[in-house]
Amino acid sequence: MLLSLWQFVRCLAAGALIAFLIPQAVAAESHVVNPTDLQKEMIAAAQSRQIRIQQVTQFLSTEQANKALKSAGMDPQQVKTAVATLNEDELAQLATRVNKAQADFAAGNLTDRDLILIILGIAVLVLIIVAVR
């Protein structure tokens, strides 16, 4: 009788332990990133990067930018090529500056001279970042 009571307690303890561990193992599996979600995030990040590169290179491709870069002795194509080598944070900061400069210029808050200085500042920043690497 004592032996069967001991076996019953052991089985009950084992059952309780299993009942406790299985839900935790299942919950731990739910924290794993779904491959489809990961792929969607990677695609979104790549598209965002491409848009930012395009914004900055279009800004640097304007006639005004080409004149400013050439007058400063910089190769416009080299600057545009260097934009693609920037990391995500640098690219995001430059795209924000470009968008702000374009909006301010369109609103009349900037003169041609101010825009040229911004263009040269962005170009110098791009070349410095690339040279430091």
C-alpha cells in the first residue's frame, strides 16, 4: 500500500512537471520570428534604402548641384556613387536633409546661394564618410 502510494505521488509529480513544462516550451516557440515576416521586413528595408538613395542622388543630379560640385572641384558622379555606400543611419540623415532643403527652397525659405551651400555640405559629408571607412 505504501509502495503504490509512493508510485502515485511520483506519477502525479511527473504529470504536474510535464503539464508545467509543455506550455512553456510551446510559448517559447511562438517567439521565433516567422520567415515570411522576416522576408517582408527585409524587402521593406531594401525598398526604403533604395528610395533614400534615389532621393539623395536626384538632389545631387540637379543642374544646380552639378554646377556647385564642379565649381568646388568635386566629381558629381563620384559623389553620387558614394551615396550608395553609406550605411542606413547616414543615408536616412542625408535623405532627411535633402527633403528639408528641397521643401525650404520650394517654399522660398532658401536662396540659390543657400541651396548651393547645402549641396556642397552634403557632398563633403558623403565624401568624408566614405573616406573614413
